[in-house]
Amino acid sequence: MVWLIYFSTFIFSFLTLSSADDAAVMAKLLASFSTAPSGWSNSTDYCNWTNVVCDRGRVTEIELIAQSLSGTLPSDLGTLTRLEILSLQENSFSGPIPSFANLTSLQYLYLDNNNFSSIPSGFFQGLTNLQVLYLSENHNIAPWNIPTELTQATGLLRFYASDTNIFGSVPDFFGSLPNLTDLGLAYNNLSGTLPQSLGGSRIRILRLERQKNGLSGTINVLSSMSQLSQVWLFENEFIGPIPDLSNCTSLFDLQLSDNQFTGLIPDSLMSIATLRNVSLDNNELQGPYPQFPSSVTNHTLGTNSFCKNTPGPCDDQVTTLLEIVAAFGYPSKLAKSWTGNNACVGWTSIICDSQGNIITINFAKQQFVGTISPAFAKLTSLRNLFLGDNKLTGSIPGALTNITRLQVLDVSYNNLSGLIPKFGDSVNLTTTGNPLIGTNGTSPSGNKAGMGSSGASVLPGMIAGIVIAVIIFVVVVLFISIKCYVSSRHRKFGGVVNPENGGTTSVPNIEISIEVLKQVTNNFNEDDILGRGGFGVVYKGEYHDGTKVAVKRMESAARGSKGINDFQAEISVLTKVRHIHLVSLLGCCINGNERLLVYEYMPQGTLTQHLFDLGENGCSLLTWKQRVQIAMDVARGVEYLHTLAPQIFIHRDLKPSNILLGDDMRAKVADFGLVKIAPDGKNPVSTRVAGTFGYLAPEYGATGRVTTKADVYAFGVVLMQLITGRKAVDDTLPDDNPHLVTWFCGILKNKESIAKAIDQTINPDEETMESIYRVAELAGHCTTPKPYQRPDMARVDGSSSPETRPGSGGDYSPFV
């Protein structure tokens, strides 16, 4: 009986001590806040504080969500050993995250959307009952790796740590967590490949998009992740074909844009009944243009290597070549040049005769892996096939003996095995460097040249093959020399006039050497700088014949994944569009880490310089007539992007600094690094918000879903700036009107207020004032909060006839 009394006393003392410990920790937590949460006070018991739950004096829940709190959390917060739920998300806490190691009761931990600076060592140790962990949007956290201690949380359901500066590879243990359904590690510094251990996991949401270093390799593991419902892998460095995802019967959202995927889009993707959203743009996908069912309500496919821009089969030879390279895993180096529906026009490694039949395929020394496809036999006119110096395995397909016109077959220096098929005497077969390969009924061959089926000497055939190879070599050298000469002429003079629209037809896919660009820019002389931006520096250049160019040189800080994506996007867009009011790309340069773009030179600089920087660069004042003409030019350039170009383009960064002016003060739209392709221009495209504050349409900034109406909104802001000479956001102004659109829309109803808001340098007369009122009204229409109430750009421009303009209703344009 005595021992029972002692034991009861000990337990009571222990509980009292633990409660006292909790009280001390909660007092420290309260003191750490810059401003105390509502309902928290030292004068009341902590168990009675708002959003705090206790059990017998021990704290089990603390929920302080989005209360504008700041401060540094006490280091001993992790001694609340009965804590089950801690919700501190969407505040401004800073400093290190305290250690929560060995909190075996902790089940839900929300620390996302704060400003924490570091994660302590051993943070995940002993969290055996943890089910949900949110760390995302703490972008100031010091670099860290996800430790293996997380595997102790065997009941973990959701783990989100996006934008938290994680380095290293995707840990191999996520697939072994038996209950994990949500994994979000986007916007970090992860690299390497997807671990194969993810196969067979229960993960349904996989968010690994936009890694700064770029995840790489294939995504074949997805085919065995049958529970997937949402997959976001965009803006990485993934390669190879899209795998068969037919096992993913719950998949509804697949975002794979801005990678390096090649090959055909599998038919099985179209048959997933749950699929609703697909983004595959800015890859190197090949074959037929896919036709998704109507159940897929939003899909983007632009900037790929499809054989055509509309659904339907490819040319037979194109189809066969794609079947052939499927055995190599669809190499990226081929996908870059294998565009269009005619394999005889510009396709690397392919030579055709005058009738358009493929006669030579030269895949030698390409480091290709895989096997030799029997589909080669479908090219009945094939005479020369060079496959030497690769890493091919398997055997030589017997079907190749059916190519009746075949003269040269070189498979030397691979890893082929098996018996050699029986070719005719006319075929010069070279198998050297394949130690596992053997002729029919003989030992492995080490001969310089193989033997025909009769075993006769192949010397005559070998000589003929050499002669043919020499002829092909000479032809290729001549072809390259002529092409280089034409390219140099093109780069020198900036293209030829396109009679359709007065623009230029350039050949930007041919590089200009770094030596040439150093020469034309005086070795990138500081005195020749035209402007600076987040991308880097723009230099003025001049060729020896007096032709001037503008050279955009990417800064080293911009050479990450985003910078390279912007560089590629700029080239991709400007090779597809030609218009008098879009700046022309004349060439590009890739030299190691160097990324440079060469544009036509616009001698009067940017609209920004003429509106806001007059005192700095001596730019001339703009008359109202010039401002109206600039607005018309911009409207026509953007209208072309929205309705007349081969695809529908959304600029996403229309602003005065991206509007360039010529000597005649005519305008051209520039900077296409943020362009998005829209499938139809009406359905929104999901993307991370990008652009410039003050010009972002409200629906785009709020949802990340963008349409062409976002450009219309930005155009409306530019109109307001042409009228007022004010910046889109000016923090030097009073708090009630730093935002141009908000302030301008407030004065629209009163003509007297508009008159007072006009840029003082315009000095308008009565006729000019009427024009200003009309443009002001248009600016209001363009910036209305509802995107469907904004006019289409064709109606803004007013240059097309009413019958051909999209949309309905009257003409908004004050320019007609």
C-alpha cells in the first residue's frame, strides 16, 4: 500500500513538472512574437489561449495560421512532448526552425510560407507518428539535403518542401514509405534521375517541376506508378520518350513542358479516361500531331518537332525513320533537326536522290545506344548505311538482307553479337570491332571487312565502297561550305525582305561564332552597352560593312535552367513569326556557357527611354501623333501573335522596355523569353506567374492561368503610360495612387481629371484632346478586371475588316 502511495505521488509530481515545462515554453513562444496573437496573454492560462488545445495541462495543438506573425521561434519549442498539431503557416517567422526531433506524438506540422533560415541537424529524427509535413515557400533556408531519418515516419502521407533550397538527388527512399501519397519538391536545386524505387508506390501527386539544376534521365518509372493523379515535371532536363501511362487510370493532370522529351506521343495517353490537363510544349516530340479527345479540356503542344501542325499521319519515309530511331531511344540530337514532313529537307544524317528517296543514312560516331531496327528494310532505295562507332547491342537483323539496292553496310566498333545474316556479294559489309559477332558457321570475326555469303573476297566491293564514301564526303563538304557561305551572307546583312509584311526572313538557327561577335562589339566594350536587364546586357555591334546589330549577352547568373529556357524560347518563337512590328532575330551563339542572341538594331532605343529617362540619354520628346503611331504598331504586332501567326502566342511581358523604336519612331515588340503558346487563345494556359508587376492581369497574377487577354491588359497599361508619362508602379507617389491602373481608372469618368493627368510634355490642342479621350477610354476597356470584357487585339487595332475580326460588338479602336 505504501509503495502505491509513493508511485501515485511520483506520477502526480511528474505530470505537474511536465505541465510546468509546457507553461515555460509557451511563455517563451509568446515572448518571441513581435506582436502577440489575438487571445494570447501572460495574464491567462496558456491552455485558455485562442487556438491552443491542451489535455490535462499538456499542449497538444497550436494553430496560428496566417495571422501576420513574425519573430524567431524559441529553440526549446520541441520540448512540448505531447504536441500533435503545429500550424504556423503563412506568417513571417524567421531564424532557424527549432528541432522537433523525437516528438513521437507529432502528427501534423505546417511551417510553410514563412522566412525561416535553416533546418537543424536531426530535424526528422524520431518523428515516428508524423503524417503531414509542409515546409514549402521558405526560400531563405540555407542549402540542405533530405536526410534518411525521414524514413522513421512510416505513416507519412504528405510531404511538401517546394522552394526550400534542397540540393542533391531525389532520395531513393520515398518509394519505400508505404503510405506516402503527396510528394512536392518543386523549385529546388535537385539533380540526377528519378529513382526507380518510386515504381509501385502509392504516390498520387508528384510535384518536381522547375529545378534550378534540372532533373534528368527518362521518366519511365511513371508507367508503374499506377496511383498517379497529378504529375508536374515541367522545366527540367528530362529526355527520351513519354512512357505508356495507361496503368495510371486516375491521372487527370500531366505537365511535362519545357524538357527535352523526344519520340512519339503514345496513343495510350489519349485513352486515359480521367485525363483533363496536358502540357507538352517546348520539347522535341516527334511524329504525328496528337488529337486528344474532347474530355481533355486543356492541352498545350506548341514548339515541338511534329511532322505536321495538324493531326494526321506523317510521310511514309518519316514514319519509317522514326521507327528506326525508336530502337535508339529517339536521340535528342536527331530530334533537334528532324522537323517537318520531308526527310530529304534539312534532316541530319539523311541523303536523298533527286526523286526524294533516301539513299544514304550516316549514323556513324553518334554514341547511339540500343539495337539495329529491322525497319531499315522498309527503305527500299537505301544504298549506304553507316552505323559504326556507336554503342549498339543485339544482332544484325536478317531483314536488312531484303534491301535489294544496299551496297555499303558498316556496323564496325559496336557491341553486336550473334550470327551475321547472309548478304549478297554486292554488299560491302564491315563488322570490325565487334568481338562477339560471328559469320555463318565460323568463329567470331575480327576482319577489317566481312565476307559475302559465298565467302569470296570482298576487295572489289570494298574499293567501290571507298569510292562511294569519298564521293559522299566531297558532296557533304561542298554542301556545308555553300550553306556556311549563305549563312554568313545572311548574318552579315540581316536577312532578305519578306514581301508579305515588310519584315525580314532570317536564319537564326545557324550560329554566329563568338569570335565574330567579339569583333563586331569591340570585345563587348562597356561604351557600346545599349541596356541592361535581368537576362544580362545588350551591346551595340557593327559589321565591317556598316550593318548595325544588337547583341544580347546572358549574364552568368541567368545561365541556369530559367535563363537557358528563356534563350531557347526566344529562338523558338522568332523562328516561327515574321512581322514588321516584331523585332527580327538575326542569329545566335552558344559557346560553352555563353548564350547570345543577335537582333536587328533599333537606333532610337526603348519606349521607356523616351517616356521616363529623357534626362539620362538625350532622347527626343514624343509628340502625341508619335505616341498614337507607336500604340498602333504595338497593337498590330501583338494582334499578329494572337491571331495571325502559325500558332497562338501570349507574350506575357508587354511593357515599354520591350517596345523598341526605329529612326522613324516606328515600334517593334521585343523580348520573347516568356512567351507561352495557347492552344486556342481562349482556354487559359496554366503556368507559373511571370512578367512585371504593374502589367500583370489580375486573373493571371491570382491563378497562374493566362490567356491572350493578359496581353490586352498590359497593352492598356502601356496606353495609360503614353497618356500620362507615369510608371506602372511608382512607390514615390502617395499611398493612395502608386498603382497606375487603379488611379487611372478612378479618373476616367471625368474629362477634367483626364486633362490634368496628361503628360505635360504633350501640350495638346483641342483636336489632340479628343484623341486622348478616345485612347483613355480604350485603355479602360483593356484593363477591366474581367478578361472576357476586354476587347481582342484585332478590335483594338482596327486594321482588319469587321468581317474578319474576332469577337463581337463594336470596334474599340481609336486609331482607325
